Amino acid sequence: MVTLDRVEREIILLLQQDGRMPYVEMAQRTGVSEGTIRRKFNRLKEEGVINIVGVANPFKIGFNTVAIIGLRVQQKMLEQAATKLSSMPAVRYVAVSTGTHDIIIQVCLEDNQQLSDFLLRQLPEVEGIIASDTSVVLKIYKQTYDWGVPLRGVS
């Protein structure tokens, strides 16, 4: 865990609202200099605390089949399976979880034929998978990344 100071925490919160916010505006809102914002922003980026990306709605850009797939995996193969899944282009999200599924993934594909190919040809290539449970996403009502920042770890 990285320890964040007040300004770094505020930078994250501001960027969650607007990922394109200029350094000058962040400086005005936080009460510090633009140079301080630039330095702290670069530290957060270099340490992997933040990434700035454009997030598209998959349905609006041609990915007409989005699925959430829960996987049961042999425990000794969990790390290897998660790494292999992470390298697959169609896989957009990989998480090790508790409960019914050991790994949960999200795939974004152009159509159901590609989903069929993924489920029947690509997924069986991942060693250690015991079973899968696929749910097709029909419509996205909310997709957000403004989680806030926990107070713990803030100096």
C-alpha cells in the first residue's frame, strides 16, 4: 500500500471526476502550486497508483457481446490461470475471488460467434480450469471508476 498525503488524495479524487483536468485547475482546487501537482501526479503514475485512460462503453464501439464469466480453478493452478487469462486480448478484467468462483473475468467481443469461440476453443486452453459459468451482459446501466480514496494510509 502506498501512503498518500492530503494533496495526492485530492488529486486522485479530482481525476476520478475528470481525468483530463489540467494541472493548473488541480493546483487551484488544492491550494498548492502547479509544480507540486505535476510532481505528485508523476509519482502517483510511476508507482502505479493511477492510470489515465479513456473508458468506452463497449456496446457503443462495436463490442455487442459482453460477458462475465465465473471460473472454478484448481487451487494449485490459480496464479498460472489468472496470468494466462490476463494475457488474452478479449479478456478485459481478471480477479481472484472468494465464493462460488475462484476467478471472475469479463470479456468484450464483437458477437456471439466470438463468444462461442472463446468459450469452446480459447478457455479450454487455460490449464487448471474445472468449470465455468457465463452470464451475458444485456445492457450497462452504470460503469464508474470514482471509488474515492480511503482515509487509511493518508498522512
